[in-house]
Amino acid sequence: MCGSSVDITPLQPCPLGASRYPERNFTEIHSRLEANLIRVASEREEIVFLISIDVLYVGPRFIDAIVERTDYPRNKLVFLASHTHQAPVLDETKPRLGRIDQAHFIRVVDIISREITALLGRPTSAVEITSASGQCNHSINRRRIFRKNVRLAPNAAGARDETVTFALIREVGGPPVAAIWNYACHPVAYPHHSSVSAHFPGIVRDSARQLVNRPELPVVYAQGFSANTRPMITRYPQSLRGLAARLIKGPRFYTMSRFGYSFWTRSLNRAINRVILRSISMPKARLETASLRAVEIPFSRVAEAAEPRGPLAVKYVRFFSSQKSVGLLAFPAEVPAELAIILRNGSHDDLLLLAGCADATFGYLPLRSWFAEGGYEVTGFLKPFSLKSVSTSAVDELVSTATSMFGGLWDSSSDK
């Protein structure tokens, strides 16, 4: 196993994906953007490349370009978008969320392709893995029913997944060579709409490197099942009119203030640091083997788009040591928090990292019960994502594929 981290911060002003002003160029850079890569291989075969990118989504043309440049098998590449809304666009299928800057697009393809090629030329080393999980309390459900309509508003009683999982990978008897971590929360409400930022994944990444004293450590982040969760922070109304609206409609979301963002990210980072420190202190266990399963699903069985699109893939990576197994399940969708506990219970792994926004993400994966309720995650996202419709059985298609990898069966009534 080997890995690397590369800077992909844009060199020139360009639009940001899903920011408040998708047609405007950014004006400031508040934190650097990165791509972090881990190559997993044995003496006999290539197993998988894990590639996390500070971006809203990666698109099919981006993946095609990487495959063409590297000649690496598509099904052995797992792209994990951090889902920050403060980075330039790399997905051509969702132009309403932001215009692609071709110079930046080509540059990032070139950087990542060259890094994959360089890692393929490096020897892989035997490694040890330590891992831990814990709980945070920093996200909140964003689907609240008001007068029979679903609004994007705080729902303290709604589902969320507060599990944090962190795995540290070291050379046998040597220093750390990579890390993988997972937490579910939309990186939104950044206080500076026109600024480049990796948001909280970048803050945690920097902190992890400091804790292990490895400033260049590749840190792969898997955005969790956060389709209906976002930062748990609101503010009190600033006017009598706002107070009246809150009394009638309940609390609502706001863009975070500088103080609110700093307070929230520092608190989250402290909670995640406790998990990282537990992982560091766990007994080391030599990684014995790793595996990858990838199953493709025809796009038409999940959604209908204005233009033909290629198949979607669910990918399942497993790491086996003498002490435990750690799994990473990656979905090409924004996945509801409700499915996290179902899939963790169905897995045979000691720890399971759940990743949404993987590969060429098509859009939101609504629960069957949501279709009667409506809301952004059912119909509101269709036009911005260049879709005509999403199938009521989409959740069955993807989740049954995942549970079949576990050797179990999916009960479609579980999401109701």
C-alpha cells in the first residue's frame, strides 16, 4: 500500500459548485483544496485506488479522462467527493449547480492522472492498521414537515448518522502512510459564499496530520450518508418579523456567521480528534489482505436523465487484519441517514465506512416513504441535477445490491 496528497487549489478565479452564486467567480481562497490517493495492491494484483477530492461531485467525463490517461481499470477506481460547496466544478452533468472552468478541469485531471501513474511506479509496503469509531453530536436532519409540506428546516427528531470512523495505516514497524475517515454531514452554510474552502473535511485533515506528526499524510475522507443532514447550527431571529416567522413556522437554517462556523468546526474537530487518538492507541494489526467488489446498475433502473448516461456502480472495499475487518461501501448518490444503521447492521465488518457522493453521483436517493411527502430530496433536486425523474425503486436497486455483497437480503419495507 502507498499513497500521496496533491494540491488542486484553482490558479485562477472560476465558479464554485452549488454556492449561492454559481455563475460568479470566487474572490478569495480561505483554505487549500486537495486530492488524496491510496493505492491498495498485493504482490500479485492491483486491488483498488481510493481517491478523495475536495469537490462537490466528480462527473463521468472527469472519470473517463482519468481512465484514458492512466489506462487503469475503471471499476478499480473509487472516487470520493468531499461534497464541499466551496470548490470549482468537476461534473458536467449538473450545469445549473455551476459552470465548469475547462482550464481547472484539465489541470486537475492532469494532476491526478500523473499521481496515479507515479504511485503505480512505487513499491507497495506491508502495512499495519488501527481503527476506531465514536459518536459526534454536530449534524441535524433537514427535512421537516410543515403543514403537510417538507421544508429544508431543522428537524431535531429526524434521522442522522453521527458515527465517526477513523483508520490509520502504518508501515509495519514504521510511520503512518495513510488514513481513511468517515462522517456524514453536508459541508454547507460556509460564511463566505465567494471563497474557496475545503470546509470541515480540510480542518479535520490538517488536525489528523498534526496528531500523527506527518504533514504530508494522505488522508482520504468519505462523505457519509448525509442527504438529509447538515451542520447543527441556527441563530435567533434578528427582527420582530423574524421572531414571528419562527413562532409560526419553527426554526430555520441560516448561513453561519464567522463565529458560528469557527465554533461549530472546532467543536466537531475536537470530537473527531478523540476518535483519532483512540485509533492511534489501538493495538496494531498487520493488514493481511484487501478486496474489492463492484456491481454496475443500469442508469435507467434508478433515474431518467435528459441525455443518456452510463451505468452506476456500488463498490465495496474490505481490509482484513488478524484482529478485525474494516469495510468501505461507496454509493454513487446522496444517501439518506436512515440507511446507515440498516447497512451497518447488515454488514459483517467490525467497522463499516459508508460513503455517499462517490464516483459519478447521479443525485439524491429518496426513501420510498419520501415520495408521499415530497421535498427537495424527491423532486426539488431534479432540475438542478438535469434529471427528469428518479424511480420509486431506486433505493431498492442500490441497497439490495449492497446487501447482496454482504450476503444478506434487503427488505424494502425497512425504509418506511
